[in-house]
Amino acid sequence: MKELIKRLVETFGPSGDELAVRELIRGEIEDQVDQIEVDTMGNLIALKKGQDDSNKVMLAAHMDEIGLIATHIEEEGFIRFSNVGGVSPYNLLGERVLFNGETIGVIDKEGKLDDISKLKHDKMYVDIGATTQEEAEEKIKIGDTATYYRQLDLVGNRLVAKGLDDRAGCAVLIETIKQLTEQPTFDTYFVFTVQEEVGTRGAITSSYGINPDVGIAVDLTLTGDTPEAKRMAVSLGEGPAIKVKDRSVLVNPQLKNLMIDLAEENEIPYQLEVLDRGGTDTGRMQLSREGAIAGAISIPGRYVHSPSEMIDLTDLENSIKLLSEILQSDYQGLF
Amino acid sequence: MFLKQLSEAVGVSGREAEVRDLIREEIKDDVDRIETDALGNLIAFKEGKPEQPTVLLAAHMDEIGLMITDITDDGLLKFKPIGGIDKRILVSKEVVVGPDQIPGVIGAKAIHLQESDERKKPLDYGELYIDIGTKEKEESEKLVELGMMATFATEFEQLGTATVKGKAFDDRVGCAALIELLQQEHQLSIIAAFTVQEEIGLRGASVVAYDLDPDLALVVEGTSASDVPDTKEAGYSTQLGAGPALTIQDSSLIPSQPVVNKLIEVADQNDIPYQFRKLTRAGTDAGALHLTKEGIRTAVISMPCRYIHSPASLLNLNDYQATVELLTKFCQDMEEGGLADEGVN
């Protein structure tokens, strides 16, 4: 599990350039699913046939991570950039980044900027060690993207890495496929989506193509368990968070209750999640075509969107257990 | 050039009929079929050979403007903005109101009558009005109804040797380029979508491609140019005269990388100048188009326009010609099998 997550988070995959992550995941699962394809947007869609094909279940975890995009190359070889998804300029100060999965750069701000509260992306630059524009252009073109450059570390029983949002969710889907002991109840589509961080876009087209009856996202959520944190009743290590609400969705109460019942029956610890910031692929699945019953299993995460996101290993294991129980349940109360 | 008629035609978001009629008349002999959908999008089909791909080209017909929301007892017209308008540019501009293009002037208190404080801040919509030369409400009501749209009364004209001035270049320049493509002979199939209501939220483009099944889509736009004093080069969005601008990313779209790479390759092979749009904010019809049903591979080609969304934008004609050339050569490359084997990214 830890080894799989290490490979997932250390693979380059900002929104719009998920190819390497997709190929990694495809290699992990293609022998264990009944059908696998990539759609126009780049979503990886894998089907595990169910005992009953009267309903379709879609699971969504996004492959993309936040990053940067090169917008201009200075005469001296410095790269100017804009953000891809929600990247705080404060998190970038002093940070190392990786362009195109191969070129390392370091970030600083313009020297004259003294008031740190005015820090914005357009006052910063990446230094890739080039001394001229020509030299820089041998490695980087305008429009090329970068991610944080960090490795995964185990800290106590907790994982620290960039890109756990949402490679941790990808790992939950992959491990669920591997650990399923019997066929799922219904036809189940494991979808590894693209471009979540720039507006949950991959989920729009993949939901349309699959037209699911039930949609369940697996994604990171925030916690309220750090010093002087904003109030939020989710903590690291206390189990998967069953989503009730985020900005994209009000979860179907029958699906939420099904998850709670299955967690209690199987003695899986769980929490309830009300996220007042951020949306997820959940909302897209719910509103596709004529609508779907939608919910989410959220993995509690600290320092989300920073170079050092933190999750708890037991939360991951319990997320896999809960998801497996759902897929093999009779979906009582839903239909 | 036909851009003159397009620029001078009136078509504020939601009221695109005049522009639509003008385009339909211009292209009717060059295409196989023309449809208008429920929202007002004009869709022209130019059939190619059966084994050839289908390219969807899209440009929006609508322009920003003002909606008449009230008529005062003195006959003055109160209004609200439609689309992104900088209210600081409104005062004293000449406008035309409604389908009959009633001329008017955006009025406000003259400088002599203002207190010194008033001169320091831009006039808000509450303080601005359109004066159509009437004396009272009843007289105005014979000419104007609530809900009518007003736009700038700007004549199209050439400045210097290679620059033209006009209103609504966003996106009549795109409409003009699409029309030129339709007037050429092609082996591939072209669907040209002239969309409505882009300026208020990509609304026409959200529905236009639902019944179409193109292999890819190119959105042709007029975009902001910021190569003006007080802007550092790193902060330029685009530059006038440097060729069509390719979008690397904006608020609505990450373009299809194979399509962008092909555009670059075609431009390089044919010595067509191009640049990148360095601004990653704002959006275009591509944002809605590429998410239609199961997704459409989409890219954006923009012509830089200075002073966009104002009464007078400037366009470099070389940029326009290079854009038409790039679209033409791109279509030819597609006819020769370009992009046929490309994956998603």
C-alpha cells in the first residue's frame, strides 16, 4: 500500500497532463478488470462486471494534482508562471518544482517585494539554472506545467507527500479492485478522472458517458484537528469521512445512511463530513444527464494543496474496507 | 472588407438577430445546410468527403452592451451592463438603442456642475443614463421599450496601413475568419457555429454541440492585448502584430495538447507567426464546448485586440490574415491525415 502510494504521488500529473499517472494505474489494474478505456478528456475508465447489470455504479478518484504553468521566459532564463488549480503563492516560496516531470526549478519572489501580504504568482519566478532565455527554452516552453518536487515520507503512522489529493483516492480504488473477493453487486466503473483541480471537468464527460445510477467519489477532505484550526468535525486517524455536504453537492441521504449502516455493521470507524469549502467530482455525477444518487468517501487530510499533505494509513485501510462493503452490499434503500 | 459590416452590426447578448441574418446571407451559397437552434446559435454545415474528419469551428456573434431597464419622467433611459463593461469608459459615448438603432448619448452631469469630490470617482450606473433627445417619458416610450439593448455607435475604419478600428471585434473578428473558411473549398467537413450569449456565460456554446459530433473543435476569438505602456513583457496577454495567439490555459479550458501541438507544427511549417496568450484568466466558448457530452478535443486561436470591450478596439490586419492562414493550413493538414493517430495527451 505504502509502496503503491509512493509511486502514485511521485509520478508527475498536473491537471491536463495526467498521462504518466494514467499509465501507472492502467498497469496496476488492467489484468483485474473486465474492460478498460480512455475517453476523449483522458479519464481512465475500468469496468468490473457485477452479478446484476440492472444498475451502474460509478466510482471517481482524480488523477490530477495542482501545479504551475509557464507563461513567459525572461531574457535571463527565469520562468514566469501562473497557477493550475489552487496553489497558494505562500506555499511556493523556497519550494522546488518539477517541469514536465524532469526539469527541477526553485521558486523565489521579486527582490523588491517586501510586503509579503502582497505576494502573488505574477511577482514570483522559477529558476531552472538556465542563464539565458535560449538555454531555458531548450527545456521549457510556454504552456509547460510543473508540480511540487517532493518525495513521500512515512511520519509515525502518517504519510506525508505532495499529490495525496487525490492519489490517495486513486490508491483506494486500485486496492479495492485488487481486494474484491467476489463480483460486485452491480456493474461498477472505477473512474480515474482528469482536471478535477481546475473545475471537476473530467467527471463531467465521464459521468455523461457512463450514465451511472449511483456515483461515489473518493477524495481528500480537510480536518479541524490542528492548532487554532477552523472549526471542522473531521480528524486524522478517526476513520473515513462519509460526505454529507460540500460546495458541489448535498449527498443523497439514503446513500449516506447506507454507508453509515455498513460502517457500523462491519465495525469500521467513520466520521461525517460537512465541507464548507471546495467541491468534488461528486456534484458532477449527481447532476449528469437525468441525475444520479451521489455521495463520497472522504479521506481526512492535513495541509491539503501544500507540498506536504498528510494522511493517516489506517484511514486509508478503512476507506478501502468501507468501499468494498458498499460494492458488495444490496444497496438497501436506494432503489 | 466584410469585417466592417460585422463590426457595425448590432448584436448584444440575447439579441443577435441582426448579426445572424447578416452572416446567414453572406454564407448561404457556400454551405450545404444552415440551422438556427432554440437559443439562436447559427450552425452552418459544409460537407466534405465521407472518409474525411469533421472540424467544428466556433465564434460568438454577441457583443457586450447595455440593457434599458427604466425610463425616467424626463425621457432619459436608465440601463444595466450586459457582459464585462468597464463603467469608467461609458460617460459621453454615442450609442444606438434597440433594433431601430435610435441614436443616443450616455449623459451625466457636466464638469462645470460637479463638486470636486465627484470628479475623483467613476460614475456608477445609478448616475448614468442614455439621452435620446426626448423631453418626456411618453415620447421615449414611442421609440424604446424596457429590455431593449444599446451598444456603441462606432464606425469601422482603417488606421494607418495595417490596423483597423471598430467595436465588437470580440468576437466579430472570429465570425469573419469562419466565414472566410466556409468560402474556401475543403475535402474535410466543416461545421461553423456562430454562437449566442458568450459574453454572459458561454451559454450558446453550452448547447450548440449537443447534436454535433465533431472530431475536434477550434474556437476563434478576439482577445485582449496588453502590449501598452506600464505593462512588463511578462505581463503581456498578447501583442498586436505578433500573429494569432494560442491559449495555453484559461479559467475555462485546458486545451487539447495534441491539437495545440499540431497548430504549432502547422504554423512552423508554413512560416505563420504565432504567439501564446499569456493570461491564464477569463474564458471562452471552448470551456463549454469541450465538455459537451463525452468531451470534444478543443483548442482556442485568438486575434489580439487592444482596448477590447470598449467603444473602439484595434486589430492588426496581419494578425487576422495569419489567423485565417493558420486555420486553412490546419484544415489541409487534417485532410492529409494529421491528428488521426493521436491519443488524448
